[in-house]
Amino acid sequence: MAADDRKTQPISSTGAGSSTTSPLVPEERFDLQILQSIRRIMRAVDIYSRKLRSQCELTAPQLVCLGAVVAHEPLTVSGIAQQVYLSPSTVVGILDRLEARGLVRRERDTSDRRVVNTLATQAGREIIAQAPSALQDGLHEALKNLPLLEQATIALSLKRVVDLMEAGSLDAAPILEAAPIGVRAETDSR
């Protein structure tokens, strides 16, 4: 294959049950392919987030936090933050909303009054038992079925994209949720 032929080869991407080939794109336009992939991911996440909100009336971050509490209770705010990869201040806002809906309750620890534990209520447990996965339908299973090397490659590649975007210091839940432009994510999505 000549060097000129390599610069305009079609890019093929296969995933779980899908195969797409982009038009001939010069190698120097990988930036556009990456941007298009990120936009498609964001769009898919937005659609799934709306589905979650309509099915269980919780945002993805709320569902993830509630699920962590149900699975590991009692948890402190910092314990929840570690479980779901959010900052403690973000978790406090989410817990405020969950508590207002009667899905969690916070209690002082009996052995150390400085510690406040979060516990799920019966209503919170019922929602988690009936709620769909906080991840995209099938994404978790599809990832689990990939060889470990491929899982690691995907994780490292996405981390590298974040590093390249200099977004490593942004607070991010394991579940992405897009907000309309100009709307603060904390008020709309948490």
C-alpha cells in the first residue's frame, strides 16, 4: 500500500452488533472523527438520561448515589463520593434532593457524633430494585464481555482524551448527563 493510499483509507469502527465506516477522511482529520464520536456519546447519554428521569423520576447521578447507599449503607458523604466518583459537595446536594423525596435519611453515628451516616429508606430500596441500570442499556454487559485488554484500552483512551482536553479536574459522575447550554449542571442534572 502506497503512503498516499494510507492517508485516505476508510475508518471502520465495530462495536456490539454494529459496523460503520466513515467516508474517506484524511488522517489529519482524526480530530473531527473524535469530536463526532464525543458528540454521539453525549447525545446517547442525553437520550438515556431523559429515559431514566421519566421512568424513575431520578437523574442518573441521583440514581447512582442512591444505589451506592443501598448497596453499602451506612455511608458517609465522603464514602458515597468515593463510591460514585463525585466531589463531597456535589454528593451533599444530591442527598438533599433524595432526602426531600424520602428516599434516604441521614443520622448521626451513635459511637461518634461527628459522623453522619446516610441510610436508604424502604422507598429508596424499592426504587433501586425496580430502576433500570444507571448505565446505558447494555453498555455494562457489552463492556464486561470484552477481553480485559480491550476494556483497559478503551478506559485508557478515554482518560487520554480527557487529559488532552485538560478536563481532568472537572467533577464527573460515572454517568454522563448533558444539560442545555447556559444551564448550570448542578441545578438541572443533580
